[in-house]
Amino acid sequence: MATLTEMVVDVRERIGEDSADFFTDAEVIRALNLGVTTFTAEEAWPWLYTEFSLTLGEGQTELELPSNVSIHRAFAIRLSCSMISSVTSAAAHASGLPPNVEP
């Protein structure tokens, strides 16, 4: 995988600009970032998805992302929950709610 510096050099070679005479490095980097953002938004590319499952304990408010998911990148999380236990059902029954509704 190319480094950011290598990508900037490659862009400069492609446009025939050896140094930052017209486009600053910041402008080239912004254009590279825009290209990546645009490309990744075009399709649901399978290599951009990571699927994992975990169990959260009662009262747990945070989860740890897998090592291959960076908080420095844009990502979406889809959660599916299932919490039916005898404690939940008993509490719902005592409150008069259906067993699948928490009080």
C-alpha cells in the first residue's frame, strides 16, 4: 500500500507538476481524500465491511471495536439485540407488560 507522500508524488507526476508550484500539498491531499470518499460511497464495497458479534453485559455502555476498525475513519454500526431472560420476563410479568417488553 502506498503512503500518503507516495500518493502525492504520484499525483504530481500524473499532472506534470514536480513541485508545489500551482497546487499545494494540502490541495493535493484534499483531492485524494475526496476521491477516496467518493469512490467508497459509490458502492457497498465488500472489503469496507467488517462483521463481528459480541455480548454486552447488563449496564455496559461501551463496546470495543475490532482491531481492523479505525475510529479515525467513517463507519456505520448496525446493531441487533436480543434480550429475553427469565429475569426480564419475570419483571415484565410483574409490571403487567407482555414478556417481550421491558418495564
